[in-house]
Amino acid sequence: MAKEENKKMVEDITSMDVDFAQWYTDIVKKAELCDYSSMKGCIILEPAGQAIWEMIHDNLDKRFKDTGVQNVAMPLFIPESLLQKEKDHVEGFAPEVAWVTMGGLEPLAEKCCVRPTSETLFSDYYARKVHSYRDLPKDYNQWCSVVRWEKTTRPFLRSREFWWQEGHTCHATLEDAQWRTETMLNVYADFCEQDLAIPVIKGQKTEKEKFAGAVETYSIEALMHDGKALQAGTSHNFGDGFAKAYDVTFTDKDNQLKHVFQTSWGVTTRLIGALIMVHGDDSGLVLPPKVAPTQVIVIPIAAHKEGVMEKATEIAEDLKKNYRAKLDDSEKSPGFKFAEAEMRGIPIRVEIGPKDIEAGKAVLVRRDTREKIEVELDKIEEEVGKLLETIQNDMLVRAREHYAAHTSVAHNFDELKAVIDSNPGFVKAMWCGDRACEDKIKEELAVTSRNIPFEQEHVGDVCVCCGKPAKKMVYWGRAY
Amino acid sequence: MAKEENKKMVEDITSMDVDFAQWYTDIVKKAELCDYSSMKGCIILEPAGQAIWEMIHDNLDKRFKDTGVQNVAMPLFIPESLLQKEKDHVEGFAPEVAWVTMGGLEPLAEKCCVRPTSETLFSDYYARKVHSYRDLPKDYNQWCSVVRWEKTTRPFLRSREFWWQEGHTCHATLEDAQWRTETMLNVYADFCEQDLAIPVIKGQKTEKEKFAGAVETYSIEALMHDGKALQAGTSHNFGDGFAKAYDVTFTDKDNQLKHVFQTSWGVTTRLIGALIMVHGDDSGLVLPPKVAPTQVIVIPIAAHKEGVMEKATEIAEDLKKNYRAKLDDSEKSPGFKFAEAEMRGIPIRVEIGPKDIEAGKAVLVRRDTREKIEVELDKIEEEVGKLLETIQNDMLVRAREHYAAHTSVAHNFDELKAVIDSNPGFVKAMWCGDRACEDKIKEELAVTSRNIPFEQEHVGDVCVCCGKPAKKMVYWGRAY
């Protein structure tokens, strides 16, 4: 029975080299991150997926609060009339919202939509709450789910309902709004690199790609294992556009009535998709220690032998004092437990059997490299601590290497066309700034501008598409 | 300016003896716990309210996980066909759900409702995931908001959308389900008493009052300052009713295919309403230290004088090491700051001015009793720690005294009628078990059975309503 289960868990995974999309879906299912639901296009976050999202939540929430952000909770619904006040915004979202038309047994006097995002609700709230410069800034955020009626969906990457945080802030000046916009982009980038071990490119979205209603949109872009890009977070400066549409004004120090300046910024459960596609391998998920719900799992070998379970329990209890540790005392075979711990991406497993105990040792196995390290029993805690740090650092280094190896330069359209297939990944190329070139590149190559990076490099003088003088260096890629 | 603001903050509050309902609403608004939104019947949790909810979340979530519960996230929507599988359940909820009939620009083939509760979604999920006794138990919970299209609403007590947690579990035997049902009721009761300082009565709901689809419903009932009862949490044993409706089966150890046994249990943002109405006074909220987002606030007196702000900052920084402490360094007057700290219910304020500094002392002021305690500067941390414990204990003692003083006994209908007005609160009275008596008491006195307490007392032999032989002692009351 045990052997059969063990075999089953491994054989069910498609190799990522054979079929990347299927490999991704297999991990999502086998690691029990999420499941499809009877509500078409909506997923269920299962315990393992929810636990990762809670790690992301706790970590980011602390970072937000350190910058002065406070949490609130806005209604789930937006009355139709409220949604329609900002023209660009409603045009951007109306085609994909879910409409509530009946409450109880009666039709509603005014239909309302389930929030696709909450700029409208926050603006309406700020219009009532903000009166004086003393009321500013308002730096609010909420953790919730939002709904966009997508036609095609993929777990974590695109679903009709997804979980996210959305920060919405209000400021006295455009400069303050810009500071908040950039600060949050930096928080996201730092979190991705330091905690998720995912390197990202910080930059500005083009006019074509910016958010409906924003003056400027900034993003962080990450590279997946298959060379596709993934937008991992966005931060928008709205200027006073929403303030004018929703009449959010304040009396400034000079006694003049002025419109506020607003921002919004968000990351979503997509980040779990990024974790899978940046770090995963053919045995399953590989989680960076800082966001692994379980950092170390203790697996007894020959658990029926005298003293083994006692020792394994003792080790697990000691580790729990400083790490997120677990003992696998289930009745499965050690082989099955190994496969399961690997599938779930637990950074370190501790193997302890009769021979180890006799020798006063245990074996630590790294999930990322599978390296086995023999340690003295009385040094386990210390060694686990060091190893978790090493794994976290090594994972970032490897992700950076992959990103560097899959970033090319193109000087003209033919080069761009060739390189995007020969070495799928980011392509750095100059751009004239014209929408027409962006459109052509998207249409002919299915390649989009990812962002205009803050760290500009000079990789040529002319636009990669039209050959006219170039204004900016842009990161291009095929994206999720 | 400052004086005017100070006066305004205090005069805006209605005394609870003059108009309890208005007093409640005033606190909700003035302490900025929540605000009305443009979406009728839906509230906005403002930072102070959300922060309390996060304290409740963090504390309860840890207690849940200690009993083996794992978190998940289910979809927001329930397809109509799924909602309709359990007859009692759909009858209970259909009249008050919000229906989504359009997705994007197109009508839906099947309408779906926004979850009023998620038994149906969990049962559907379990039907797919549970196969063997090895898959049991499933002890899952989610933190989310739910929607019930209520006609009349009151902040925290009744609104169209509210925030809660809903646990949904699956077991191999009825006994296991009953253990989980009672365990969670005990978790709620212990949390209310130990952390919220709110004494509660644990007991079973009558047939009339039980949850749609449940075999047994249990509740904890609390008493508000005005003598009205508030159901503070519920826990349901569903037997195998949902399992049969949703076909949730498993192969047991004896190789027989059996239906699982299920439970659900929840507490909501109502608990914030309970905190207001159990502990609040005419100066605002009074928060128990264990769930106070800010436990101690340092307020400098004559902050412009040399050394005052430095000392106040130093004290606040020291306190932050072990407590949730804040410094109020705003430009408001001390009087305004005192009133604001009282309104927000912060358990302790520290006053520090030039004379205090000279004497090497500071003044601690208790929010609950307003007692002023002079302490040596180098003993502040220690004294604050002790005082927080004292306040937590004293608040529970006072709430227990209020509950005892407002709990009466009635032996017949006339006594019940008289006492419910002369001493509003709980009434202990015997009941024959007939629905007709319960209906009559509700109709004529607007009094409902709160629960049949686990701790039965013998307060008579005959039913308080019909005079026939009684079966059980029941807590009765007028309820929110």
C-alpha cells in the first residue's frame, strides 16, 4: 500500500521540460495548494495554499504598517452609479464585473457589482472623511478578494475571484502621492527578493499597459522558469483624477480648497504562482524558508524500532522552539513521507533512524539541492538555523542566475523576433515611445512591454521596432 | 481651537442612560470604529474597528490552530443548484441572499448567490476530497465576509455584509462531530471570558432557534449593559444531514461506505458590538487590555517645555518593547488627547509633564476606573504590566457582577412579564419543551429563549408559561 502510494505521488507529475503548463497544474493539485470549485472559474485555496498566502500576508502586512499604513475593510459591493463616476476606470472594468440584481426575493432598485477593485469605494469614503490638511495623508489598505469575470482561468494566475491586498491613499500634494507610490513598489520589490527569493525589475508601465484611471503605473516584473514574465505587483499614482471625479477635497494650510492626490497598489495570490514557477522542480514545490509554512520536517526511519519515535519527537519539539517545525508521525512509509515533503516544498527534512541514534547523529536533507548533511544530534538546532539561511540565499542566487541567463538584448525587430524564441525570457531593447511600435510587437510576436526600468541602460540608439531615435530602454517579454 | 475640539468630542456623546441606542451609535462613530457606506446596509470597518477585529482574529486563529484546525478560502459565490440541495438550509437562507445574474456584459446561464454562509461549498468540496477514513477528520475554517440582505441594519449587530470566521468540519463518527462542536463552543466561551472579559452562558438552542440544517445548535449568550442579550457565537452539529444531501461518503475501516458527520461554528464582528455594550461608558469605548490594539498611550503635558517630548518619547519607546504602546506627539491639547484616548478605550494613559520629570515620576490613568496612579519613572514598565493585568481581571469581575445583578428567576408567566421590565436581563425559568410556550412568550413579551444552559439549575417544577411539568431550565431574554 505504502509503496504504491509513494510511486503514485511521483509518477503523477509531468516533467517541466515535457509540458510546463501541465507540470504547473500537477504541482498545484499534488501539493494541495488549490482545487477547482463547482463555481466555474473560482478556486478553493486549500490548507497548503492558504498557509503560504498567510505567510505572505503576515510578512507584507508588517512591512506596510512599518511605513504608516493602517488596515480597513470596505464593502464588497459597488452601486452602479458609484462605479461610473470615473470614465477611464469604468471603461476598464465594466466588461468584466459580476452584477448583483436581486436582494432576497426582490429586484434591486439599483444594481451593484461585486468589487473588481475598490478605487471607487475608497474615493467615495475619502470624500466624506477628508476635510482639512490635518486629515491627510490617509494611508489605508485592505486584504480581501475581488472578482473579475474572466473567460479563461488558470489557478493563481487568473481566476474569477482572487485574493489580494489593495492599498488606497490620499495626499495633500502630488509629491507625497509619488513618494507613497514608489515606497510601496520598493516594499514589494524588497519582499519579493528578500523573502520570496524572486528577483524583480522595478519600472514604469507604458501608456498602453497602465491601469484604468492612473496617471502613472509602476510594476515589478519577475521571470518564470519557462522564460515567461509575470507582473508580480503594481503601484499607481492617480494624480487628482479620482479626486476630481469623486469630489475629494480638503482645505489646505493656505485656506484654499484643493483636490487630494491618490495612489493605489496591490499584490495578489499570483505570487503563489510565481513561487511555483520560479523555484519548483520535477519533484514539486520548493519554498524559500522565510515564507515556508513548515520550514523543517522530522521523519523517523523504522519508526517501530525502540526509541526512534521518542527521539524524533524530541528533535521536533526542540526545533519548534525557534522554527516552524513538524513531526511526520503518520503511518505512511518513510519513502512516501520524503516524496510528500518534497512535493510540498519543505526546505529541510530531518531523517532519524536507529543507526543515526546509535551514532548520535541525524541527516538533514536540503529540498533545493537534495544535499544530505550529517549532523551531531546536539547541534541540530544550530545547523538547521544556518541551513535555512543558506537555502534562502542560494535560492535567490539561483533565481538571479536564471534571470541573467534568460535576459537578452535586441537591436532591431529581427533580432527581437529571433531571440524571443531562441532564449525565451526578458529582452532589453530601445523604444521610440510610440504606441504603434508597441502594438506591432505585440501583434506580430505576442511580446509586450513589461516595463521601462528605473535602472536604464543604453543598449542602442534606435527603436527596436521602427528604427527611429529611441527614448527609453524597455524590458520586453511574453507574459502570464 | 484645541479647547473647542475637546469640548466637541465630549458633548457629541449621548449618555447611555438617556438613550442607549444613540449612545451606542455615537461611540461607533466617534471612536471611528465603522462608518456607513454608499452601499445601503453595508458598513466600512475603519482603522480602529479593523484593528480590534484583527486582535480578535489573531487570538482566535491561534486558539483554533491549537485544536488542529487549518484555514482555507472558499469561493464567494454559490451556484443556485448547489444552494438548493439541502432543503432546510435553502429555506432558511434563500429569502435573504444577494443574486448575481450577470457576469461582464452577459446574463449567466445559472445565477449564483453571494455566500450567506458556506456549508454548501464545504460539503461540495468534501464530497470530492474525502474518500477514506484516512482522510478524516477535515477540520477547516475560513475568515471572510458573508452577505445577508437584511431590511434593517445596525453597525456591527446587523448589516448586509459582515465579517466572520466559519469553521466546517467532517468526521467519521457522530461522537467525533459532537466533540468538535463542543470544543469550539468552549474555545469561544474561554476567549470571551479570558480575552474580551465578557462572561457568557454556554448552552443548547431550542428547536425553534436552531440553525437551518443543524441537528443541534449550541450558543454562547452575553448580557449587554442595557439588559439585552447578545448571541456571541454558535456551534452546530449537523449529524449526517448535509453529508446525505451532498453525498459526502467515505470507506470506513470495516470497508463499508458511510456518510460523514459534519459541524460548523462561527463568530462575527458582532463581538465588537458586544465589547462596546458590555464595557463602554459615557466617555466612550473601554477595551480589555488583551484585545486593545493600543494598550498604553503616552501623553506629554506642556510638550513645548524643554525635555518633555524627549522623556515622553523615551518612555513610549521603552514601553513598546513589551506592550502595544504609542506616543501621542500630535499638536492637539493634552485635554483633547485625554478625551480621544478615552473615546478609543485605550486601557492606560501615561501623563508626563515638567513637574513629573523633576520629581522623577509619571502618572498612570486607568481608563476603566479613571484612577490615577503616581509611579517612579524607572518602574513604569513593571507597573504598566501589572496594571494591564489588573484592568483585565477587574473588567471581567465587573461584567460578571452586572450579569449576576441582571439575572432573575421567574416561576410563572406573570413573574416573567414583570421581571423582564423591572430588571431587564436574563431570566432563568423552567420550560416544558413545547414550541407553543416559546411562541407565546415571544409574541406577548418579545422575549426569546436564549439557550438551555449546560449548567442546569432547578428553579421550579413547572413550565413558566403553561404550568405543566417542566423538562429544562432555560435562559430567557430580549435580544439583539
